[in-house]
Amino acid sequence: MAAQFDYVLVGGGLQSALIALALHAEGSSASVALVEKSARLGGNHTWCFHAGDISSAASAWIAPLICNRWPGYRVRFHGRERCIERGYAAITSERLDRVIHDVLSAKEGGRLFQSAAAKSIGPNRVELEDGTSLEGKVVIDARGPGSGSNGRAGYQKFVGLELDLAQPHRVDLPILMDATVEQTDGFRFLYTLPLSPQRLLVEDTYFSNDPELEREALRAGILDHVAANGLQVKRIVREEEGLLPMPWAGEFQLPHTGPLVAGYRGGFFHPGTGYSLPVAARLAEVVASCAPEELFGKALWDFARAHERQASFCRFLNSMLFRWYPPHERWHVFKRFYGLSVETIERFYALRLRPIDRGRLLMGRPPRGFSPRYRLARGVQ
Ligand SMILES: Cc1cc2nc3c(=O)[nH]c(=O)nc-3n(C[C@H](O)[C@H](O)[C@H](O)COP(=O)(O)OP(=O)(O)OC[C@H]3O[C@@H](n4cnc5c(N)ncnc54)[C@H](O)[C@@H]3O)c2cc1C
């Protein structure tokens, strides 16, 4: 006999966690099973987002996940430094694990299957490796990134080190991009989050055509950068890495029936940043607003169509970035972007671009580095 649930969420990462929280916030009495192959939910991440990325309703139910909040952030380029006074926040895997445990264990009809890998996923049925069967009115497959991008993408790739320092660092706000560093392997920048007075998360990030991650070199680069700023590292607390596709082709497609492939695997991410939290939160709101039997209906379709309209424009931006600009010139594109209005920057990250934002992004002289020769060499018509 299969255990019966309203929702079976497969993959205990960001997307499933947000759906569980959104259902909880709606006061839903629906039964929810969450299946995660690892012993812990949420993997090894720090997820950040801009306050403007999510609705005010979602801000309230995401709040328990947030470990750090800042009132703004900085960017640095040769010839441009700017402080953007818009909220920024961070979530950690540890916090997500704890909060989702609490939510599901307090919920009648909530079940957590951990260290339990799904073997097969059907429209209404999930078989686990250990032979357990689960049935759901809705099955949501959120097992994280699938098998790649067929080469039709650039990549945001990074290694991040969380560092305990021997002295206070005096970094008051996150530095989202410090692109004054040497430009190698595409657009390169350092990303710094001040987590506490003596703790920093520093990531060495590249927007590159090449998915190879040279971990050792990146680690060394981060430690050199920290030392060059006069800071002494006491301990490396944690390390994380990412290889996020930034596609320039393809189309987002929503199936007409279950399982709903959600999160990164389902294409619910921002092609222009590789980030998924804003879209995952919006999808969670849609799921929580529908009865499980009515999920594949108008609200989901409207959301999916709106997402594809935004995503296709960002794929076009990626096409320009990765195929019209030689790697070492790409930073000019971002320098120009950060000269735009705060509202346009905010709506870009939120993936809620308006026609006026698209105009601002595309009109005027192309940023320095635009190269018809590079473009032709990469086979662009
Ligand atoms: C290091 C890193 C940092 C990132 N930072 C940000 C950020 O700051 N902001 C942002 O918006 N985005 C960020 N992203 C991008 C994106 O938001 C994350 O990848 C996000 O975790 C994707 O959510 P998801 O739920 O689709 O997949 P995941 O969070 O990866 O969750 C998938 C889960 O499914 C589980 N699973 C896989 N197979 C099975 C199976 N057969 N059975 C059961 N469980 C299974 C996995 O163990 C995993 O826990 C980051 C990505 C990485 C890698």
C-alpha cells in the first residue's frame, strides 16, 4: 500500500522548502511528504536575494529562513563605484534544514523522508530506493539542476570560502561585484558578504564560456585577496562552489500534467544571473494558492508564460554577453548596467523587467568591447 498525500515534494532543496513554507503560510491543511536523498535538507549553500525580488507576502513567510540582512550593497569597477540602497538578505542551508524540519514536524499530515532517494517519479506516484511507495494528488520533482545545457550556455562559476578572521574586517555592506580584480576566464569579480564582524564569505566568480572550475587557483585567489586587504585568516569555516548555467538558447516548457518539474530542474531560474530564489518563491506562491487537484490550471499557466517572456529576453542578453564580447571585455557590460537606475537594476534581479527597462538595457552605444569580429567567429547570424 502506498502512503497517500496531497503533495509529494521530491528533493529537499530550496524549491521544495519554499513550497512547504508557502503552504504553511496559507494555513493549508494539505498533507505534505518531502523526500530528500541526503541526511540533511538544503545541501551546502548560502542563498542570497534582493528585498525587491519577492512579494511582501513572501517576505513574511521567508523571514524565518533569513540569517543576515543588509540595507544595501556595493559594486566596484574601474571608473565606477556605487552603493545601491536596496535590501539584501542571506539564507543558509543549516537554517533551512532546521526551519523545514520544524514546519513539517508540527504539521498534521507532514512527513519527512530523509536519506531516501526517489527511484522513479510519476504523475501521482513516487517510488523510493528502499521500496517505499508514495502517492500524491500532486507530485513535484525538484531534484535540482539536471544534466546540463547542451553547450548552449555560458556559466556563472565560483568557489566561496567562509572565513573566520583574526580581526574585525570593517566591511559594512555586501560587495556584490568587485570587478577591479584581474579579468581572467571571462568576466571576473569577487563577491563579499560580511556575515559578522569577524566573518566574511568571499567568492571568486566568473561568467565564462568554459564550465571547468579550477578550485585550487580560485581558493588561492580568495586568500590572496583577503591578505591584500590586510586581513589575517584564522580558520576556513566552510567552502561552497557553484556552476550555474546561463543559457542563451532553449525554451522554458511547462508540462500539461504532473509531475510538476520545479526549481532549477524545471527551468524556474533567472537565466541572466543563474539564481533561482525569486522565481522559486513565486512558483511556491502559485502552488500554495491552488487546490492540489487544480494545480495545472490558469494561475500556473499565467505564471509560466510570464516567466518565459522574461527568461527569453535574458537568454538574449546572455547571447550578447557570451557571444558578442571577448571574455576580457565583458566587465564593461556590467559597469554600464550598474550606471542604470536603481529601479531597473532591481527589476532585472527580480526578473520583472518592464519594456522601459529593456529599452534602457539595449539602447545607446554598446558598452566598450562590443566586437563584430568576435561575434562572427562564434557563428552568430
Ligand atoms: C553554491 C550555490 C550558491 C547559490 N547561491 C544562490 C543565491 O545566492 N541566490 C539564488 O537565488 N540562487 C543561488 N544558487 C542557484 C540556485 O538557487 C540553487 O542552485 C538552488 O539550490 C536550486 O534550488 P532547487 O530546489 O531547484 O535545487 P536544490 O536546492 O539543489 O535541491 C535539490 C535537492 O534534491 C535532492 N535530490 C536529488 N536527487 C534526488 C533523488 N533522486 N531523491 C531525493 N532527493 C534528491 C538533492 O540532494 C537536493 O537536496 C546557488 C547555487 C549554488 C550551487
